[in-house]
Amino acid sequence: MKPVKIILNPVAGKGYSAKAESKIRQYLAEEGLEYDLIHTERIWHAAELAEQAVRDGFEIVVAVGGDGTTNEVVNGLIAASEQGNDAIMGFIPTGSGSDFMSNVGIPSNLRDACHRLAHGQTRLVDIGKVSMPGMTSRYFDNQLGIGFDGIVTVEAKKFKRLRGTALYLPVVLKSVFIASNAPLVTIEYDDHKMTVSAMQISVANGAREGGAFYMAPDAKLDDGLFDLCIADISGKLAMFGIIPHFMKGTHVTRKGITMARTKKVIVTSEDNLISHFDGELLCTKGHRIECEIVPQRLQVLC
């Protein structure tokens, strides 16, 4: 087995990750895996640790946490790769959503996830690159959301204990009452340019986000394309009505929903854009957000 670095975010999953550490160590020992485990200590620390791990010669870097942790590790691995050092990414899901891990095919059970580290197969997947004026470009592995998703991200941080669907569903419902008028946005992709009042724009590499919401049910991680979901919907009643469809992926043919595939999308607005990437807040006052797919850029162990 190749050298394994395990980066554990102890606050992921509202603290579940720290509680699960002893079990994770037990299951890794049962699999006969030799590893070095380290904790993150602050925001963006996982990215630094992942980049350093590759420099130190580790060929497999494992994210233990949720979508924020995987996002940081991905960014660290890409930074290392840009310096000529590559590694494979592994996963142990302990976060509130762990959507990218689910989309990759990692089982939610800790023992099974550890078994995959020892016996899984590698595959290449796409990632997204996001750029904004005045910000260094960053990468996202699963989904970037503009509008309602951004409000949900802000509100989710206020819940200290709940995780998974038990967290995101009540937060989504609460956010319906908080959301003001949908921003007027201009969306450009391929030869298309549209200006709409968009309640939600999802730029999806993977199908699921928020633990239970299939904003892009047909998205594939290795097709070299984003799946876009543009929701031109206004009013609280309409928003309540579309949420069950988001959870089942049946919204794609509903009125006010535009689905598309593209390699690049630019969203601009004079209104403030609230946005997240992989469940982490990107901005609350953005006015131009550009996303580009980076095909076959990340090697994962699943």
C-alpha cells in the first residue's frame, strides 16, 4: 500500500468527526493500513496540510470530514500538482453533507469507507475552477451555488449540532422566509446569454448537494461539463413548491427551471450575489462569478 496521509477535521459534522476518530483508527488498523493522521486547526488548514503531505512524499491523501474539508484538500492537491507533485485523494465521510464523497461512490459507513481505502479503485474526475475580481482562483469539486443556496450556507453555520438532512432541510425552509427578491442576473454560457431574476443558480459537477438535494440529477463527474440549474422562480409559495422537487430531482421539467450543460459560465449582476462553493461561503457581495470546468484533473480512490 502506498503511503497514506489522513487529514481529519475535528469540527466537521458539528463535532462528529472528532468523536469518530477512535473508530476510524480501529477500522484502519483492521485493514492493515499504515498511515499518518493529523488534525486541522483552522479554516484553510486542510489545504496547507494536503499540499505539504504531497511534498513530503505521501501518494494518498485522505480527507476526513465533509464537503468543506474535501474542498480544501482538493485545493491543496491541485496546488501541489501545479508544482509537479501528484497524489491520489481518499475519503472518510464524517461531515454534515459529504456530498462529493457520496457522488464519487464512497459509502457513508465508516468501516466500509476505510475498507475502500485499502481495496478501492482509482478514477479521474473533473473539478471546477471559480474566479472573481480581486480573488485568487479556487477550485470546487461538487457544486457552486448562487442566490438561495448562498443564504442556506450562511444560515447552516448558525446550527451547532444538527447534520445531514436533519440540518439542511430545516435550514432550507427557514431560508425561504429570509430570502428577499431574487437578484437580476445575466448568465452567459456557450452561445447563450440570458438576463433573469434567478432565485437559484447551481453550477454542478456532481449531482447532489446539501445532503439530499439533487439540483443536477444527471450530472456526471467525468464528462468534462458542468450541469447548470437556473431557477427563475419568485415568491415564497413557489419556492416552497419547488423544494420537494429539488429533493427528488424532478424539478428539471418544471416551469421556471432551465437546465443546460457547458464548460464555462459567467454570472454577473448589479445586485449582491451570495454564493457558496462546496458548502463553504464564497461571497455575500459578489458581482461577477466565473466558473470553468477542468476535465479529468483529480485522481480519487473509490
